[in-house]
Amino acid sequence: MKHATQTPAPPTEGGRREGAPASRAGSAHRAPARRGGSGQWAAWAFLVPVVVYLLAFYVYPLYRNVDLSLRNYTVRSFVQGDAPFTGFANYAKVFADATFAPALWHTIVFTVVSLAFQFTIGLALAVFFSRNFRLSATLRALFLVPWLLPLIVSSSTWSWMLNSESGVVNAVLAAVGIDPVNWLTSPDWSLWSVTIANIWIGIPFNLVVLYSGLQAIPTHIYEAAALDGATGWQRFWRVTFPLLRPVSAITLLLGLVYTLKVFDIIWIMTKGGPSDASTTLATWSYRLGFGNMLPSFGPGAAVGNLLIVIALVFGLVYIRTQRRQGAA
């Protein structure tokens, strides 16, 4: 009985047995910290190219444009960088110019009419193609052609079609007994000519975005509406249009920003003429800065900044509207 006493384990062995789990536990606690640090560095590494891109192609050009609008730049001072600071004198010069009011009005008409027809026709086509009939995919692909063509090709094509003497549009009018129209050389028609061309180019964008929005609407909602006796128009007005509102808002916002800065179409077709009849803020800004032998860099940059401010205001309105809808 006396020799049955239990011999305790050596302290070193017990220490190793008890210390090893503690060491592994400590390593387990330290490993996530190392992994978290490396993951954070990887995230910054992926973020750096984006930041560099934004600084190089957005922040710096915007800064330079603002600087141009606040100084009296000439060709010499533009190269040497010693232009005197003039404050808002360039903006006052722009507002006092006789071209400002007509250019602003032309910009409003060009933008509003283009957006209205692009969205309406694009939505109608999106609803039409959402039925998924035979040849639906083929026809949708064909409607994308105006969007895929370079703007210089589309604008040149419309210039040829609307030519007063050899254009196909006047040839068709003459075939039905209508006198030819000076689409590009008449002050009464030049703005409408470039607007028609812009509508044709912008319809595919609205079609693609709105068609994608329609595909996201669940079909069982339409089935429930049909069981309740809703007609086709009622289903569109009370189901499709409300559920498509977020997509419609972003489509109109992107269309607005794009249409405000349209330059290629107008410049190629009419160069803003005749007699500034189709001049918008975008074409006027280019003409001030680059279209003369003695360019006015400051006023040209000021007009460009006005376009940026207009687009920014509408963007803020859109964000505020979305927040209100989300809170409701």
C-alpha cells in the first residue's frame, strides 16, 4: 500500500506538454493579424491604379480648366505659364456675350428634345422586344448599329442624307411632291437636323438599359395583374413604369450628361451654323478655345465649366431624389 504512491511527472515534461498548446494558441492568434495586414496592403495595391487614373484624367484636367477660366491666357502665356489672375472676369465676359443666350437656349432645346424622344422610343422598343418573339435577338442587334458606329461616321452619313442638293431625304420628298428643305444651311432647320441625328444615335443606349430593367421585373407580377383584369396599358402604366423608375432615372441622367457635351455631331454637320443657329455651349466652348487664330482660352474654359456645373446640379438632384425614395 505504501509503494502504491503515484510519481508526479517531471516539471520539464509537464511544462512542455502545457506550454505547447499555449504556444500554438498564441500562433493562432497572431496569424490572422498577419493575414489581415497583407490583405489590407493588397487592397491598397489594387486601389492605387484607380486613384492615379482619377488624378491624372479627372482631377488634374478639372483643375487646369478652372485655372484657365480664372486667368487671362494667351498663346504665349499658355506655353510659359505666366498668365495674370483675373478672377471671374472671363465668366462676366461670357455672360455678356451676345452668343451666350442663344447658345444656352439651343443647348436646352437640343437636350430636352433629344432626351424625350430617345427615352420614349427606346422604352417602346424595349417593351416590344421583351416579348421574346422569333428574330427578337437579331433585330435588337441591328438596332445597336447606330450606337456602335463612330460618331464621325454617323454624323457624316446624316450630313450626306440631309444634303440640300444630293441628299436622300430631299430625294424622297421630291418623289412625293414636296419642295426640298435646306436641312443644314437654313437657320430654321439646322438645329432640328442635328437633334434628329442625335436622337437616332442615342436610341440604342436607352433600348439596352431599359430592356435590361424590364428583364429584372418578376413575371408573376404581370400574371397577378392579368388575373385582376388589368389591360395591357394598365399593366404598363401601373406595373412596368413604376418598377422601371430607378432604371429610367439613371438612364435619363446618363443621357442628360452625354447630350450636354455633344460636340462631334453638331460640329461635323453644321459647325454650329448658319449664323450660330445650331450653336450650343459645347460647340461655343470649342470655338472660343480652338476655333480662332487668336484663341480665347479663358472664356472657352469658363463655358466648359458651366456645362460641368449644370451636369453636377442634375446629378445632385438625382442623388437627393434616390435618397428620398429609399427613405420612403
